[in-house]
Amino acid sequence: MQHILVCLDFSELSKQVIPFAVTLARGFGARITILHVLEKSDLDSNSPMDCFEWEMQKHEATRYLNTIQSEIRNWDILVSAEMIEGQPAEQIHHWINTHNVDLTVLCSHGTNGQTQWPLASTAQKLISGTSSAILLIPAKSLATHKRYDNNSTLCFRKLLVPLDGSSWAESALAYAVNIANYQHCEMVLAHVIPESGITQMEPLNSEGLALAENIREYNWNVASHYLDKIESRLKSTTDIPVKTSLINNHGVADELINIVDAQAIDMVIMSAHGSSNHQGQYCGKTALDFLENCHVPVMLLRGNISQRKAVDKLDYSLLESSSRLPLQAAL
């Protein structure tokens, strides 16, 4: 990971993403770009814009960015700041596509504060409409993390990596390994067992019940072996403490959120797609449902080619030892 984009407005909510970006930048040796979009609120209005007021807004934005940039530079991180004009989601999307961004960090809500909606419109559009990896920080999540080093970086104790058996989901392991190594934290591998999928037009007879039970037992055994194999490989190639969590399906997103709560997870690292992998969608339904309801930071990985350069210190032997997992999936 070489380039982290931090999206800020003037709100205190958006500013809370900075310690997360700093923590990752220090861990990966990445540079940071702070991006602020100066929004023309009356862009569609027929009334002329007040030029003096607009220049004052630009002046205040420049001073704000310079202050944040100086604070980050004090942490020995290469940092730059950019201010652009227009509609936030559209301008951020364009900037990402033209500046080789590896990770975009933003808050779930910004200037308008927390609302009844789980995501503000800008966050929603970027999650659903850009191919960049995203670290989404839920509003108010900063207070839940232990801080150190003059509050500049955060200490993660547990990372959650949801896995469904697909190489798409397993691509998150590479990022999780690097972060866990830097933070000296525990990694939890979770799998939610899918529904049996038996067609049921009426109550199951004894044969149907037996079949359903056999399928559940088979799925449990296969999933258990799968998690044990990945856990064993991680423990044999890293010093990271690893745990596994296997759950029967009562809704994948809901079960993952229960794990976050029950195991005091600090951050989730997951792929935007799993085994279904609907082409043409930047984010799968399960990932989006989880993002909208999770109250801890979530790093959402897209699994696209541009992310191949994002991990530069991974022990690839961990992944190459699996004949099923394509090496490129971890890049």
C-alpha cells in the first residue's frame, strides 16, 4: 500500500478518520493525500455566486488543509493536500481514478452530522460506485480505540476477516497479515455456514429432514476443516495469534456483526465480493448490508488489478501453498 487518500470536510466527524489513516500509513510506509471538495451549494441556482464569499471559503479551506497537513507531517509521514471544487462524490471518484490511490479513507457521515440513514450520500456513492479499496470509519468510532503516541495512532487488538471459501474473500488475508504484524494484534477468521438450500413447498418429511441434517453436518465439517487449514498456515508462517469462528447462518451480515460485538473486534478487513461475485457491481449485497450496520471501521477491498501493488511485504508462500487459491487474489 503506497498511497492513502483521506477525504475531509470541515466537520469533526470527518476529521476523526485521520488517526486511522496515520496508523495505516506508518504501518505500510505509505504517503497520504488529504482531499477536500469545496462544494458549490448553489451550483444549480439561477442566482449569481457571491465571489467574495466564495474566495473566503477557499481561504478557510486552504488554512484548514495546511493545519491538518502540518500535524500529519509531524508524524514523519509524506503528506500533501488537495482542494478541488464541485460535487463531493463525483469529484472524489474522479480524483481516485486519476491519481493511483490504493486506499480511500472516509467517515460514514460528515458535515450534515449523523442522520437516520446508516451512510451519508457521499459515502454511499463511493462504496457503490468506485473500484478503490475503502476504509469506512463509522461516526463516533474513534472513542472505542486505545490511543497512544500523543493520540496520533491507534492500537488495534483484534482484526476480523470474514471468509466464505472464495479466493475473493481470501484476498483480504494479505492486508490483514500486514496490519496484524505491525499492530501485534490478534486475527479472527470467521465463516458463516450457508443455508442448506432445500426446496420446501410443505413441511419436510423424514427423508427431507434427514437430508437437511446431512447437508448441515457436511457444511459444518467442510467449513471447520477449511478454517483450520488457513489458521494452521498462518500460524506456521507468521507470529500472529489466530482464532476461528464458525457460525450457522441466520443472515450472514447479522452474524458477522454479532461476532464484532461478542469478540470486541477493532477493525474488519473484507472483500467487497465473495463466492457470488456478481460482475458489474462494485460491492456485493452482503458486504453492503454489513457496512451499513457495522459500528467499527471496515476496510473494503475490491480485488481489482490496481490493488496488486498495495501489499509489498507479504510472505506469498502462505498463499502459494494452497492449490485452490490464485496468487493474484491476494494482490
